[in-house]
Amino acid sequence: MKKRYITLTVYLVVIMLPIYWMLNMSLRTNADIMAQLVFFPTDITFSNYMKIFTDPAWYNGYINSIIYVVLNTIICLVTALPAAYAFSRFSFIGDKHVFFWLLTNRMSPAAVFLLPFFQLYSTFGLIDTHIAVAMAHCLFNIPLTVWILEGFISGVPIEIDEMAFIDGYKFPRFFFFVFVPLIRSGIGVAAFFCFMFSWVELLFARTLTTTAAKPIAATMTRTVSASGLDWGLLAAAGILTIVPGALVIYFVRNYLAKGFALGRV
Amino acid sequence: MAQINLDEIAHSYLPDVQKEDEYALKRIHNIWDDGGAYALLGPSGCGKTTLLNIISGLLKPSSGRVKFGDIDVTDLPPEKRNIAQVFQFPVLYDTMTVFNNLAFPLKNRGFDKEYIDKRVREVAQILELEPFLNKRAEGLGADAKQKISLGRGLVREDVAAILFDEPLTVIDPQLKWELRCKLKEIHEKLQLTLIYVTHDQVEALTFADKIIVMYEGWIVQVGTPQELFEYPNHKFVGYFIGSPGMNFIPCTMEGDQIKVGDALIPVDKKTAALAKAAKGKLEMGIRPLYLKVSQSPDEEGFDVPVTGVEDQGSHRIISVDFQGFTLKARIAENDPIPESTARICFSKEWIRLFADEKLLK
Amino acid sequence: MKKWQDNKGWLFILPVFLIVAFSAIVPLMTVVNYSIQDIFGPGQSVFVGTEWFREVLRDQRLHEALWRQLLFSGLVLLIEMPLGIGIALLMPAKKGFGASLVLVTLALPLLIPWNVIGTIWIIFTRPDIGLMGAAINAMGLTFDHTASGLHAWITLMLMEVWHWTPLVALLAYAGLQSIPPAYYQAAKIDGASSWSIFRYIQLPKMRGVLTIALLLRFMDSFLIYAEPFVLTGGGPGNTTTFLSIYLVKIAVGQFDLGPAGAFSLIYFLIVLLFCYLFYQALLNVGGGKES
């Protein structure tokens, strides 16, 4: 018992090191950073964070990112759940092919899609809107969500569905009250990945927005100035990009950590 | 193992337990004879799976001891007790063939190949799994899979008891019957102790020699199906067993007769005496089967309005209003259904009296 | 696994199908269009058929980039898959403070924008302002990813494993959590060893999530752009110029949409081929999902 926790702890500490280092830098001025290497900073300053909180260009970036990421996660989950259910439970013409085809949409480098997407969304007048980025991210997030959910749904024996129908459940009631609780782990994981891939995605978000919906990741590339990279500011912004995602995984942790429960007696 | 002895078992899933109602099992003190077929019957949440897991060793009781014969096994893990367990849904090693599934428990215990081969084939024959031995377990139907689960218990010659946790839940109705027959066959042939958990009384009544009725963590009654039907110790047993369950009406005693509202119902002297001496809320119970609907107006009984009729196929159930209480009576297939009034007769020998929900006898 | 034969399945998948198809078809047509034309300027182009494809396939530097890419992705899979599964097995199973702490910590590297990841590792490995750089220096070793190809690769691999192993671990963990306790109980009664439990219960039951993890990691590592670009820019020299970086060099650097289009299609087909092979292999390992 002990041994496994030691290994795990070591691994987690190693993971945290670069992040801790970012935190370290975010609390110091650029001059301080370049001057010396300290494990525990002595001259702590919050000026980097203050700049972000007070400069609209910065904090709007966060808000914009959160908006389109949440939009994207909702769209993906809502459309992918029925699709995943169908791929798992139904056998229909072309099912295996469509399933694999979905995933192929993640197999091209993003660079390929940039110009066509720009032209497409321009035509609809959707440039610089949150929905444009949310929809663009659907291209790679929906297939992933469908794949993840399908795996979890297939882990639930189809006999459970059949029993419920025999017991007289109508489909919507069965789906929401009986089935969804059984695949909580999967929904939690899928929601997290949707959020994550959309949150860190840079190319589409930058290309499809100009000012009103500009995401934080794009703003961060502005920290290059004549004097080189503004390390402190960049570090602070980096730390702040982790926070929303950390909150998301905190909220879905119960879905991940809870096991599958087949009835109770 | 000669018998299974549960000595003052109590169990709570909570770490710091104070009140009685936080116990999943309140006090289980029971001896089960070797070779019997027992059913643990009760509604959801009554503690039957908890008890089963304590017997098999998957759960260690908060207090009390479990003994197999003279040996205290409370601290022994499941693989060291001579038990096998079949779960609610088929639990198999999907990537293995049927043969390897059955062989698995023996391989883990270090038996040699020839012995394993012999035992697996023997068990496969009993369970009619021979044609599937070389197939992957994954692709088979639910009933075959449950047989394999059962088979893994049977291959071990040291297994003396097999525990079943609602094993027919995912089986198709027509196959349920076949599997039940197979279980009975195995019981007769191998003389193993079988303990079968279910919430379905039909399963319990057809399967078991003795039924243990549980309710809210207590053992309410242990008895043969007939005993439970005719002499339910507790109102709950009267209500739970039988379809529909026993009729219960609050009553009082007037002299040697039971008084319900304005009506007086004669009852035998012994029961009357018990009732008069009893303390607590008095109730009369009679099963719909024994609440006779008389065809002749001369028979001693009561004329009551009929409030409903249900058709159950082989018989019908009528509901009547007696002194403000609804009673159900069973009418045999060929008897006529009364239209608006019926004459009901309380057969003395089948009237049961309960004080504070416990049978007076 | 049993399924119901019913074409109404199409109704369920319709929204997904429409959204994705719509987003995919337009760019696909555009790319195909570019790949078969020589574009001089806006509105001026000449049909050249398969010329770009042939030129791209003859490109020596493309072959080199391809080999580097294959090596990179291969290493990624070899390290991240077992490591991720191992971590998942070590993680606490019950709800509670421990599980929450581990989950949140584990997920942190995944949540950082990819350009920032590159920046973090630039700093981290610098001997003057970086913890790891300074530590290595203190041990008397010289480590410079801007000068040595090997060091660049090591840094990249460290960064990549650090960044993405949690993905495999999270997927594997969620898969493990979905195994009903009855399987472990039955295994106990059968007297199974920890290794048997892993091999016959856990691994098979994780097949779905592990397939996803494998395919995702292969795809994403094969298409990787931002992190190595920020860290090394493809250097020193060409040592870390992977396929995506090379593609962008052609498209943007030389501004040649024709060869870029052809390359994109070929790139896509390579990824598709590998994914298809992995997918079929994993499908058949367990005797098939649809059996």
C-alpha cells in the first residue's frame, strides 16, 4: 500500500516542478528573474498578476476563452451523447464506417483548415464571434467525444436497456434517469477533454477572431516585445490559464472516481 | 464444513456507528444446515446481499463471528473458505475460452493439467457446456455465461457452499425456468449447500427448502415455504409472501370473538385466549386464498359489496369492502364472479391474530 | 456484443454527422483544389494534375522529416502508454481528498496552452534561469538543446511525456473505474494473483479507452507543431524538424500552396493509414467489439 503511494507522489512532484517554476517566475519581476536563480523567491511581487487583472486586453481574453469553450463543450456533449448511444446499441448501414470517419477529422494538421475555415466563416459573417470558434472546435472535439462516450456506453450491458424497456420505461425517461447515471465516468472524462482541447487550441481561435472574441492564448503571444519575452507576465498568464481547467476537473472528479454500480440490494 | 453458523453478526457500512438504524444488518444469529437449499428473501435494501458477502468473506462483519462447522472463518479471505459465488450479472474472463474460464480457479490453486482437464469436462457435462468449451466466453448468451460463472464454483472439489446473488436477473424469462431446474438438479446431485438471494418470492418458493425472510437488517422468519405461508411470524412476512399478500384488519376482542367495526367473527378458543392476553395493537390476518367466497346464502359469513375484480389468469381476485376495510379474496377459476355483493366467510382455522405485528400462537 | 438492428440509429447520429461533415468537406475540397494547380497569384492558376504529388514525394527533406516523425511518435507511444497505465493503476480509487488531489495535479500539464508549454521548457532547461538547467549544470554536465541534436530530442521527449502522459493516465483511470466490483470479487474467490487480475480483467476491460488513448496520442504526436516549434524551431539545423513544421515551412515560408496542398493530402493519408492499422489491430486483439 505504502509503496504505491510513494511512487505516485514522486511522479506528481515531478509533474509539478515546471509548473512550480512558472509560479515562481510569475511572482518576480523580469529583472529579478534574469538576475538570479532562486528556488524560493524572496522578493515577491504581484505586479504581473495585477497587470493581467487590470488590462482589459488580458482579462477579456480569459472571458472570451471561457465563453467559447463552454459553448463548445455543451454542443459537443449534447450532440455526441445520442450519437454515441446509437453507435453502441444500434447496427445500421454504414455504422462502422461513419464511426471511423469521424475520427479521421482529427488526422489533418490544423494548418490545412485555417484558410478554408476563415473563408467559410467570413461568408456567414461569423468572424470574431464566440460561436464561430466553438463550432470550429467541434470539428475535432465532437469525434473525440463520440468515441469516448461510445466506449463507456458499450461497457454497460445492453440487457439493462432491455430490462428497462420491459419494465415500461419510455426512452427519454430511461435515458436520462437510468442510463446517464451509469456512464457518469465517461461523461466526466469526455467533458474534461472537450474543455481541455478547446481551451488550449490556438490556431483556430487566433485565426477566427480579431478583437471581440480573442482568446487568452492569442493574447499571450503578444508578450514578445523589443526587450525579449516578458517572462514574468507570460508566467503569470500561464498560471492563470490553468485555473479554469483545474476547476473543471475538480468538478468532474466525482464522475471519474466513482465506479460503475449495477443496482444495489 | 458441517454447517454455517452466524454468531451475533451485525454490520454497518459507516465507520463511526451510533444508532441502530445505521446498521445494515442488525442482529443475525442463525445456523444453516449442511446441504440445504436456502433462499434469502426480502425487499431491496433489507441487507441480504450484505449478509451473503459476509458469508462468502467479501465483507468482514462489524461484529460477530462466522463459523463453518467448528472453524471460525471470520478472518479468512474468500479464497480460503470453501465457497463460490455467482453474481447478479455474468462475471467472466472475456478474453479466455470457456474451458480456460472453468479451469482458472484450479490453475490458481496449482493443480496439475490432467486433473484440471478432468474436472472441467465433468462440470461442463453437468452444465451442458461441452459444445462451447473451445469458444471464447465473450460471445455467448447471458444464460450460458451464468452457467460458466456457476461452473467456476463447481470445478473446485473443496467447495461446500455456493452463494447466489440474484443470478437470474439478466436471464430471459423462458431460460430462467431452465436454469432453475438445472440448479435443483445440481443440488440433488452434488449435495452442496446453496444460498440464494432474491427479492422474488416465486423464485424463493420454488427453489428453496427453507426460506429466510429478511427485513431492514433483521431475520424476520426462517421456515419452509408452507410454514411461511400458513404461519407468518410477522406482519411483514404475511404481507410479502403470497400474491397478493395477506389481508390485515385492525380489530379488538369481544368475548371469544373478534370484533371488526360492527361485525363479530368467531374464532377458535385457543386463539381467542391468546388474543385476550396479548398486549399491543391487535390485527387480524387472513390470506385471500382462505377468505372464502360462498356460493350459498346459508353459510355463515358476511354480505359485503364488491369493489373490484382482477383477472390473474388462472384465478381471479375480488376486492370487497368489509366494515370500511378493503379485503381481497381469491376466486377459483370455475366459480362465478359475484356482481355487486359477495358473501365472504372467515374460515376459523386460517384466521391469524397479530399483536404489534407479531403472530400470536 | 449484441446490438439492435435498426436504421433509426441514423436519426441519433444526424446532428453529429451534419456538423462534422460540413466542417470537413469545405476545407477538403479547398486542399484538393490547391494540390492540383499551380497558383501564381489570385485568380491565376494552371492545372498541373499530379505534378505536385510527384515532386513532394521525391523531396529528400520530406523523407527525412518523415523518419524523424515516425521515430518521435514511436518513442512517444512506447513511453506514454505503459507509463500512463501504470499511473492509473496507482491512483486511489475511492472518492476523497486523495483522489481529488491526484486528479487535479495530474491534469495540470494538459491545461496549458501549447505555446506556453514550449516557453516553460525553454526557461526550465536554461542553465541561467531554469531549475533543471541549473541542476544539470551543477552536476557538471553540459546540456544545450540549441547546440546538440540529441539534447534537443531529449528535451522534446521530456516535454512531450510530461505534457501528455496524464491524458493516457486519465483515460485509463476512468476506464478502470468503470469495472464493476463484482469482477474483483469473483477474482478473489477464484484465487487470482494481481498479475492475473491485470491481464484478464483490467486490461481487457480498458481496451476501449486504451484504443482511444493510443489513437489520440499517435495522431497528436504525428501532427505536433506548436511545442517543438517554440522550443527548438525545428533545430538545431533540421534535427527536430518534424512533418508539421516542414509543412508550414513550405506553405508559409515558400508560400507555395500547390505543393503544400499535395503534402497535406499525403500527410493526412499517412496518418489515416496508421490509425486504421492500429484500430483494426486493437479491434481484433480482443476478438472484436462487434462479435
